[in-house]
Amino acid sequence: MSDCLFCKIIAGEIPCNKVYEDGNFLAFHDIHPKAPTHVLVIPKTHLVSLADATEADSALLGQMMDRVRYIADVELNLEVGYRVIINVRAGGGQEVDHIHVHILGGKTLPF
């Protein structure tokens, strides 16, 4: 999508502080962190939100969660623990219309 912020980041048109990248996913630090460690994991395939996912997206979503685990455990070394958040639609806090997972950690998080 030409007007999608995350698609522009994937294309290299907008810089990011990259944590991880492979053929299907990109992870980078959030520019407005809500915890000492706040990383976004996005698929390189444009999908608006979890609400727009279909059964055909099941493999992508499963791979994305596996990458979240790998990034949190290996790349970020969040041994104490971390929180994983997927905001869905504007009413659920989603600000960019491209599915993404927030990884928050780096301290004990409040409930």
C-alpha cells in the first residue's frame, strides 16, 4: 500500500531503528515507547488488522507469533518477561492500518 506508514518503512522509504528482519517480517523500536523496551513486529505482507485476517492468513499469523517469541527471547533477551499486544481497529488503539505486534519489556510491567 503506497500510503501505509509501515509499508514505507518496509520499503526503506522511512528509516527505523531495526531490531530484526527476515524475508517475511521486520521488527523495530517504537518511536513513542511505553516501556524501556518497546518493539513493533510487522509482516512485510500488508494486512490491515487482526479483524481483517482470514483462514488464509493463519500461517502468517502463526509465523508472526513465532518471530515475536524469537525476538523477545533472543534478540532482546527479555528474560524477566514481556507483554505482547495487538491493538485492533481505532477503538482498540490501533494507530497504523497495518497489523503489528507490540513487545513491551525491560522492567516489571504493571497489571
